Amino acid sequence: MRLFVVTLFAVLAFASPAFASGVSNVSVTNAAPTNAAGGQTNYVVQLTTSATGTLTGANARIHVAFPTGTTFPGWGGGILSVGGTTVGGCFGPSGVNVDCWLNTGASIGASTAVSLTLEGVTNPPTAGDRSLTLSTTADVDLVTSPLFSVVTAGTITGLTVDNTVPSNAAGARTRYVASFTTSGTGALSESANSQLIFNFPTGTTFPGWGGGTITVGGATAGGCYGPNGTSVTCWLNTNSTIAAGTRITVTFDGVTNPGASGTFSASTTSDPAVQTTPATVVANHTITGLTVTNASPSNAAGARTRYVASFTTSSTGALAEAANSELRFDFPTGTTFPGWGGGTITVGGTTAGGCYGPSGTSVTCWLTTNGTINANTPVTVTFDGVTNPGASGTFSASTTSDPTVQTTPATIVANHTITGLTVTNASPSNAAGARTRYVATFTTSSTGALAEAANSQLIFTFPAGTTFPGWGGGTITVGGATAGGCYGPNGTSVTCWLTTNGTINANTAITVTFDGVTNPSASGTFSASTTSDPTAQTTPATIVANHTITGLTAAVSSLAPAARARYVVRFTTSSTGALAEAANSQLIFGFPAGTTFPGWTGGVVHNDTTGANIGGCYGPSGITVTCWLTTNATIKAGDTLRVTFDNITNPASAGPYRLTAATTSDPAPVTSPNYSQGEAVPPDTTIEAEAIEGAIATFMFSSGDPLARFECSLDGGSYQGCSSPYTLPDLPPGQHTFSVRAIDATGNPDPAPATRTFNVGATTVPTTVPTAVPTATPVPTATPQPEFKQDVVAAPASGTIQVCEKPGVKCHTLAAGEAVPLGQTIDARKGVVVLTSVGADGKLETAKFYDGMFKVSQTAQTTDLTLNEPLAPCPKGKASSSAKKPKSRKLWGDGKGKFRTKGQYSAATVRGTKWLVQDSCAGTLTRVTVGVVTVQAGKKKITLRAGKRYLAKPPR
């Protein structure tokens, strides 16, 4: 009766007043994937419109009425196509009726073959022959299809389930692996929205659900939705099919067993009758032998330390990452984690997993990808950077396979304090407002040992008013060896860290040096503590009144307005005005308004008291020029300095002109008298370094005049052109004298050439000596010159330098003045190397590099030094097992040339400075202690000045 009502409705709804017609050539197939009773499948309906059956417009419809009993719980939509081209779709079902529509602008002509694909239709629940009816808004007569079959449904067979890996213990988190075979009518397809439905035993839970995977013949065929109660429904991959009579395996990860055995059931949308199988659950056990130690480096109350827990899994306590197995720990009440450094699981000395960050006093740990831990296996878990509570307490542990918590005592002892704290800030100056070095010393207590693995730190607070605009970093030393460094200041506080795997014992004397600290205006209190001796101790920091430079004069080669001139500025440092490169000391000059620098070629700082060149100058910033000291240079209080600036353009307006000068130790600016007319100043010459090896001598030299050329002489011989570095080979034994002079652009030579006297040792005389031949005075041999895009010339300034084909391969010790081909690796971790390169413009560039390993290459613009020391791999996986500092590589540079140092994630290009580039898992750090660099990090370009740093982080 119901079918009659639906059919009558269709007739009335689509009736036409005259010449009614119907579709023809109707066929129906429902066998893909299954024509089983109650099976979810696809219906494909074919029809041909009549000679008057054109369909067009938004209201055109094709109506399908399915047989009684048809349902649509997995309805996947319908597709209307002509000649293989989609022209429309279908609305959702209403009862057993489905209407299909045309796409905007689409039409179906008269006498046209049409195909309807209707997905996710569930066959009537009983077997038998069926038919459906069709009509359209143009062919309104109802047409009944030929009969199609609905056959008796089969069932899945051979259902099994295994939950023993890693554990079938009650309450254990494990894997369930179900297998079965589809029936002869049990084929499945994603296009029909086929599904697999499973019910787990009563009491099963899924707090660690890790998903499910369908596999057929070892290949992944689908996955599973999240659980609903104890039910899980699974789906097929896009366009996937599973044939009838096929063995299927479904793996469910992170399922928590119920408290007792039960029944597991399975069915599919093609084999809808539920089948069952037993799921066995056995009694659970507990971990055994739980211990915890926290004494390394310190078990003192409030100390930051390492906790090391050990236990053995039970006979049902196996664990697997695939099952989302976890280890759970609770620390004593009051434990905190401000310096949390991660946790590591080890089994038999091999890393087996890590730990998430703490939640309260709880920490949960995980296994590495595909990792497993067997039953009855000893496990060790190390937690770094845990801060002890104020008193002893209880530590507990369990696993998802041994879920019953076990406990053990965690012992805490009374803490102590550091002793003997002192601080000095007088070198170079303890004057108010002076930039200086602070050197703190103290001794750790009997419970004050420290370890980098525990993320141990040293914490210092400087007197109120201390500032750090010239911060140059901090260094921890123990027994003369470097043991760590310091982060940048935070307000007046500085926190310091230990080198990778570094330790400092209890009762050990420590020295910490802070560079580039600016004194406050008055004396104050300096405090120190460590994460193992957490109570801060204090000591006075003495500040004295500052002074000013004296005797300031400025002589220029021309006083004419707008003239380009050489400026020579002289002054004397005060009684508190000593300076040191280690303290990042600087000289600051302010020129009169209107001064410009279009021809700027730099400046040179010369100590008239000692007769040495000791520094240079950065490029101007507005009308201010800041000058720096060379590496390790110092200036004493009361020294007279001469600073020469070339090619400064006077203001366009008439004088008189005056400038200001100050230093970071004499910080109050002093104004000079009016400029005086200066004499032509000849260039000066400085021998910076020498290396004598057997009968070979190499010299490095420079001039305060950046435009100067050089001439060299040996043993009073005639001067001839030369460049730095300069090598004299095959020298006879005895004393020799080397001289070098600079000559400026106008031909004026240095009237007092730099001279160095040295000795060459005697060589062994052969037993048979040939007739003596008079030895001619040796003629200096020119040092090899670098060739653009071919090589650089390198010379060791100190220590031992290695040259390798690549890191650690075919290495030899660098000789003085050696030409190093591009692409080679230079290992300067144990020395200082001076590189000279030549650019496309033919100009020589020289700079020093140290404390790193790098590969040399060259572009048209720069000589590139790329860090290539092997770097330990960064942690991967679910979470970092440690937040502590990873292994790193670095390189220091000091010079003026067009050099670019390149790390993994950024490159620093310089024009005269002192800088550091350092690679680590955190990224590439560029830090400038002197000068200015340009950092290129991807598409970002950042300008860094002295005291600044930039970390280019790795891409996510």
C-alpha cells in the first residue's frame, strides 16, 4: 500500500496536461561492491530520455523511487552523467525517494543516454528480486525498471583477535589485532562508503587511543575513527576496494584492556551480521626494584639536579610505542621544574625514549618510534633539571602495562651556600659610568656540585644602576680552563651555563668574568648563587668618581669649508680612564654639524705613549664616529692617544670648528679647542706578527693609513714593494733584520720604518763539504699572492692550524704564507689564522679567524667561510628528550675584509669588526662584540651592532 501512495504522488507531481511520455532503456545494477541483503552498495541506473524528454534549467529533475526496505544510513550522494561527463548530482533521500538535479547551465537533450550513480545505498534486508521506478520533469510517465537481485547475505569468517603485544594484562594499554575473511558477497568499496564495525569487551577504554589501520596483503587499505563507547568504526582509503573472500587485518593502537576477559565482535556493511570471538585478559603485575637517586650533582633542598629512576618491568609489563605505551612518574610534593632539561629512557645503555614536560609534579615518558621494551627488563629513566623540594618525600612510578603505582623514598639534605665571594671591576676602570670587566670568584659548598646535564646555572645580580650597552659576554673558568659562558643580561641579572657535559665539583673555586659591563653611578652590592647553592650571597662592588680625558686637540690638513681633510685628534686618558678590548672599551667622537663622510676610509687609533697602533674606527653614524681596540689591546690610565681620520669633509659653513671626545672609561664628553691647521702626517707602520720556522721567516704588518702601500728590506738592503703577509725563505743561519715601511698615496714614506731583529739557527753541516762558494745577500722572495676564485693565502698567527680536503681527511699543518685552494677546510680550533684574499676588483682583504673549522669559497663580492665541523644531530621524534644546550660549532672573526661567515641558517657579512657565528640545534647565532655586521637569514636582512646578537632559527 505504501508503494502505491508513493507512486501516485510521483504521477501527480510530474503529470503533464498532454502528450505524456516516459524514459526508456532502463537498467539497474547493485552488485558493486555487494548485492547482499542489508549490504551497503552502489546503485548504477541507466536510462534514455524520450524524443520530447529534453531537461534544462534549475528545476529539471530525475526522480528515482527505490524498492521498499531500502535504507540510506551510509548515503554518499549521487552523480548524474552523460557520455562520461558529470552534469549534475542528487539530493539526500526522502524515504525511498531520491531526486537528482542538473548543474548550473547544464542540460540533457532528447533521446540521450543518462547514467545515475547512487552511492552508499543499503539493500533491502531480505533476499529477492526487486525493481525501482523512474521519471523526469520532461518524461513524467513512471517507468518500472527490469528486476535486479538482492541475494542472501553471507558473514565474515575466521574472526580472531590478539591483544598480547605488548600486554594482555588487566588495565594494560596494548594493541588489539583483529583478523577475518569477507564472505562471498562481502566485497567492500570506499565509493559505497563501506565500513567495518567492531565492539570491544565491556570495560575497555581508550585514554591512549593511537588509531586503527586496515591492511590487506600487507598493504594499508584504510583507517579507523575514534572510539564511541566501546565501538570503533573503520573506513577504506579513497577509491579503495576489498574483494569478496579476502583476509583482512585491522590493528588498533592504544587500547586499554578491561578488568577481565570478554567478547570482541566484528561486522562490515557488506557482511552485516555480527560475529564474535573471545578476548582474553590476564591478571596484571607491578614493576619491581624501584629506586631513585638525586645526588648528582646535588640532593640539597632547593638544588637543581638529576633524578635517575630504575626499575624492572613485570612478566606482563612489556611496552611498545605502537601501542602508545607510557611510563608515569610522580615526584615528591614540592618538587619544581623551572630548569627542566628533559628526560631520557635507556635500556641496556641504549636510548629507548624521552619524556614530556612536567604537569604539576607528574612526568609522563614515551618510547622512540617503533620502540619496544620487553617484559622482565631493567629500565633506567634520567630526568634533567629537576629542583628538589624542601624536604624528603616519596617518588612513584608505573607504566601503562604495569599500571599499579609503586613508590620509593627520595632523600633531601640541608642545603649550603657558596663561600668566599669577591668581585673586582677595576680593570680597566671602576669609575662611575665606565665600561669595564667584572671578575667574580667564589667556592661551591659541600652540596654545591654542578652539572650541565642537570641544567645547572650560576646566577648573578649586579649593583642597581648597572647597565650593559657594550655587553661582551661572560666566561666561567675553573682551574684556568673554560667551564661555561653566560646568557645576555636581564635587567641587572646575568645567568651563566656550563659547557656541554661539563661538571663542577663540590668545594671548588670558580671564577666568572663579565665583559662590557657599565658601572653604576655609585657603589652597591653584587650577589651570586647557583642552582645547587640557591641562597644568594653578597659582596660590595666599589665605584669611584669618574674623570675626563685631558689635552684634547684636533689638527686638520685643511681648514677650508667643505674641504676633504685628514683629522688628527690627540688626548690623554684620565687617572681612571684605562681601556681594554676585553671590556669592549670604545672611543667616541662627535663632529660639528655639517661634517660629512662621503670619502670615508676609516680611522686608526695609535698609542703615542707606547708607539703602537691599537685600534680602528667604525663607519660614521650621523656625525658620530666610534672607535675600537684590537684584540687583547689595552690602554693605561694617563696614556696619550692619537686618532687619525682620513677623508672627512669639513662643514660647508666657515669655521671655527670644534669636536667632542670621550671614552667608555672617561664617559663625559670634552669639547676641543678650535681646529688647528695640521701638518701632512706621514703614515705609520706596525709589525703585527711574525713566525720563524727553520730558515723561513714570515711577517704580518699594517699601517694606520688604509691607502698606504709597503716596501720591505732585509739586513739593510734596498727597499722593494711587498704586501702582508710576507715570507723570506732559505735564510742563512745567524742574526737578521727585517724592516718594512708604509708609503701614503702622495709618496710620503714612514720616516721610522718598523723593524724586527731575529735569529735563524745553524743547519747541520754534511761530512763532505764542497768548495765554498761566496753566499750572496738573499733577496726577499715575494709571498704568494691570492688569486681571485682560485685560492686564499693563509698564515698561522698563533697555535697550530690544519688544512684538510674535508673535515679530518688528508690534513697537514699550515705553513706560513701558504696558498690554500678554494674548497679546502681550514681547522682553526687550536690557533689563529690570518687569511688574505683578493676580490674581483683586485683589492687585497685580510682578517683573522679562530676557534672554529670552516670551508673556504668565494663569490664576486665576498670570501665565504662556511662552518663545516661535524655537528651532532638534533633530537627528533615526539618531543625533545632534552632542553639542554646541544653540541655546537662556531667561528670567531676579527678584521676589515669583505668576508662572510656562514652557518646553517644565516650568513654574516662584515666590513671591519669582531664577530661570532655559532651553529646549534637552536639555530645560527651571530654575535657582534665590535663593529657592525649584516645578517642574511632567508629573506630577512638584519644589521647588528656591537653588543647585539641574532638567532636565526631552523625552519619548522
